[in-house]
Amino acid sequence: MPQVPPAVARRPASLLDRSVVANRKIALSRRIGQAAATLLLAAAPSIGASLTIAPGEVWPDNRGQHIQAHGGGILRYRDTYYWFGEERAQGLDRSKRYVSCYSSPDLVNWTFRNDVLKLSDPENFGPSWILERPKVFYNSRTGKFVMYMHIDGPLPGETGGSYKLARVGVATSDTPDGDYTYLRSFRPLGHESRDIGQFVDDDGTPYLIFEDRPYGFRIATLSSDYLSVDREVCLIPLHLEGGAVVHYQGLYYAIGSALTGWSPNPNKYATAPSLAGPWSEFRDIAPPETKTYGAQSTMMLKVVGDQATTVIFMGDIWKPRTQWDSRYLWMPLEIGGGKLWLPEPRPWTLDVKSGRAVIAAAPAEPDRAPVERLLMNRRVLWLGDSITQDGKYISFVEYYLDKRFPAENFDFVGIGLSSETVSGLSEKSHPFPRPCLSERLARALDSVKPATVIACYGMNDGIYHPQSPERLRAFQDGIERLSAAVQSAKAQFILLTPPPFDPLPVRTPLPAGAPDFGYQTPFADYDSVLDEYSRWERTLPANQVRLVVDLHTALNQYLVRQRVAQPKFSFGADGIHPSAAGHLLMAQTILRSFGIEVGGNDVDAELVRIQADPLFALVRERREKRSAGWLAFVGYTREKTVKLDSVADTEKAAAEALSKIDALRR
């Protein structure tokens, strides 16, 4: 096998194969529908039926050869898309660096046009000089196609250090796929520049995105002839590379990758009302344990059709030891309302005329019957805050199970308590000290004697403040104490991540610098705190929790999809307590985590159907009465102390209600 020439020595090589396959089996494999959105200009005419993209697979061109356009970018010119990238095929002239060009009418079927740049060392950089991440802009005023590229190598007089020059190079051509003429290299506005990205705003303004290693992530406008950088728009002071930006529904979204060389990492995104900022905190675009499914961002491509707009995440799956076999991860993003999410990679179809993208259904999951046995014919204790005390989601879970398994018994005792936390924290503005689960947990386990405990905490635990290490640790300690207590009671433990906080309906959300926060005046980005809680919960080992159900991600993704058509959609009036539809989505997510497929994509229609079913009315009434009785019997202290001496009357009424339920379901 030929050795990799110096021309493709990108970074100090890791032995990690950045294959997407190794990261596909994750806890979030069950998505609830898919929302789409993607980047660039306008849609080209369709050439027929929708066509399929298979992320992570070999992508053949018209010659049957794997496309060589790594670290690349897309330009739409007239009715054709042009894909430029690093040519890393085997057998290249080791003294040259190559940029390839492919064309397509549909972003799926690509024709090799030319190696548009075949460049020998243009400025005596030395034999180990580097050319990466080519991006091409079209200047309609000059009629020129202008290519930017990352140029690097050792400093003059040095023999070591491949990433010291930190420049951009510029080349031009009269046609998109013609031979480009190299002009010069420079440091944009005097700053170091390593990984670069391109962005063309909706008004046609071109921007260069570049990584300035000492300072961060810079975005700057190009000059009128596009041959130099004119003005810095912003500096995001984080060390990110693989920069990409898209403008979607009035917000700017930026994606970047951490500095881990060839090794994949959790790519992150932030949003801003303008490119100048202010930019939000950066959040994961995918479950962090997947490390972006082995990919690194290179561009977001917006396809505007006559029916929809799709934003495509374009990423590279690097294979440092066999770079010619590096793959591509293209997926339609779930984006909107300040949220962005990269779905689990699966084949998907794209119709550029309509702008619609459709992701293939997830493969069938293995039998989850052993997990179902955590709920059947055993007592299940549900713990939580006011969302669990409301308990609609518990009623929906029981209703679905009664319909699916009419011969089985489901013995649910829900004793959620409004205002409760596991962290033991309470904000100053709260009218009374928040109750902590630790005060009643031992009594609950001893009285209810559950075989399974399901708990949902987090919403109150950060007390609606920005994140702090102390508050995060208090939440983690509380969950770990709960896990230990459940194990001591010889019960199985199932953990639900908290539903999202939604600032949209909140009247007075506060910025991070406000003097104080509370449930009535929450931190505007409090959902980022719940994001961190959820990420941590998903990492808990099997010896602490039997199953983690990620409600947080499922409900957030539903919000994203709904806001594509309804920008003001929200689950509830206060941004904290989910509506009935939110509770239904929680229940569906829980059951899907057990391998029980329920409902459909139309949550509102499903809610109407269930609420019209007499069985649901009986299930809800029984659950509400039983919860109230058991909550008081276990006892709690909130504004005052409540303790009921007996639960016998509650259980008698529950048995009578169960007889009516059995008559309907059987």
C-alpha cells in the first residue's frame, strides 16, 4: 500500500478511525419524527424523484470512484451545485497539493469535473507545506470565482512544526471548474488562520470564518473584489475549528469542533441575533458520547425549495491512516427557535426543488421484554416535582399499557411533590424553603415497598439560576443518594431526564448578569443548565440506574419541529410545566424507551383521541385519587407538614376504580 505523501499530512496522526459505525448505537436512537433545515442559496430544479444520501458510506461519483472532496464546501452557481475539497486519492504527485471539483444538479449524484488546483510549493514554504479546506466564492461584480484555502507549514528558517504559518491562500478562475491561478497567502487582518469556513448571507454578503489559535473563532467580511479580508465582524473567544455558520429564520447558528486533531469530539453550536453577537453559550449538536457520530463539521448548507427549507450538516469522517477512504456525514439538521440537533445518521432523501428532506425510519429495536417486566405486575413508585405531581404523563403511560396488555396488572403509585428538589437548594425569592426528597424518601420506600422506582428531577434543582459547579454537584449528589436508597430497598431504578425549560412564553426571563433569579424570574438560558443535567444523567453506569429515559432531548426536538411552522409554539404558559400534549409526549418517549411503540407523529390528534376514550377517564381518575392519598400517607413538609394515618380508604377506592377499568379493557 503506498505511503501517505507529505501533501496530506494534516495533523499529528491518531490511530483512531473516525468511522460513524462505532458510534451509532446510542440511547437516543428513537427519534420522534424528523425536522429539517439546511444552508446555501436557492434550490436547483429537481431531476425527478427524491434521491438518497447514505451518511458514512462510500459515495461514488459518475466514474464509480469514491468522491475526494474532503474538508470542502459547496457553491451554487446558476442551476448547478459545485463541491470543492481536498483531493486525497492514492497515487498523487507527492510534490503537489490538489483541490478537486464535482458538480451536481441534486446534491446527490456528483460528476467529477477537474482537479481545479494542482499546486507545487508556490512560495517556498518547504516540502511539508499544507493546503486544507478549500472554499470557493463567486463574485458577480467581477465575474471571478475566488478560492480561499488554509495554507500552513513551518516558519521560514524552521524545519519542524507543520502548523506555524497559519495563513489563508487565494486563487481565482473565470469558471467554477476551470484551472485556478494561485495569487498569494496572508494572515487575515494580521491574525493567525488555520481551519477556515465560508458563509454567504441571505443578502449576498460573503464572510470568511477562520480559527485564530491564540484567541478564538473569527468571522470577517471579504473585500469588494473578494481577494482580501475587509473587516472583522466578531470574535467568539473559544478555541474551535471546522467553523460553519447558517442564517435561519432570523437567527444565526454557528457550529465548531474542539481542537482534538484527527480524533472526533462533540461538535457544538451557538446562536445570535446578528453575526456581531451576542452569541449564546455553546451546546452539543448531538449526544456527546457519540462524538458527533465520528464526524467533524465543515459547512452548513441551506437548501431553499418551493415548499420547505432544509439545512444540511456537512461533516468529514477522517481516516488518518487511509485518508483516501475518509467519508462524509451529511444529514438534515433539526433546527429552529434557537435549537439545533444532528439526528442519528441514517439514509435520507432530498428533493432540491421542494427543499424537502426525509430520513429513513430507524431499524427495528431488539426485544425489550425484560425491560417491560420492570412495569408489569409489580408496584412502581413515581417520584418527582410538580410535573410528576400533575402526573398526566403517568396516566398516559398506564392508559397505553392497559390497552396494549389488557391481561396484565399495572400498580402505579405517583407521589410527585410540587417545588421539590433532590439538590436541597432553594432560591431566595421562593415563598418557602423548597422541600427536598431526602426528607421523605425513606418513608416513601418503606411505605410503598416498590419493585421499581421512576424519578424525574432537575427542573427545580438549579433554582432557575445560571449553571455553577456547586449547584451541579448538589444535583448530582442528590441523584446519587436517590440511586443508593433505591438499591438498598432492593428496587430497580429508572431515571427520567428533566423536560426542557422554554423561555419563549416567560414574561421576565433574565440575562446571566442579573442580581438574582427564581421560578418567576428565571435565567433566560436556564435550559442550558437542564441540558448539562441531562447529559450527566445519560452517563450514569448500569450499577446506579437500570435505564435513563431522555425526555429532555425528545421534547426539545418536538419544539424545534413545531416552531418551523409555528414560531410561537410552546408546551405551556410558564415555560416550566408541560401542557397535556407535553405530558403525552413524555409518556410516549418513556414507553418507546421500553421498546413499546405508541401513538403517531400527530401528538395533538392522539391527545384528542385518548381524551375521548372512557378508559382514559377512569385511569386518570384512579391515578389522581391514589396519588393524593399516598402522598399524604407518606407525608411531606412544604408550607406545612402533612401526614395521613391510613391509606386504606384510598386503596379501597382504587380497587373499585380498577374493577371498572378491567371491565372496559378486557
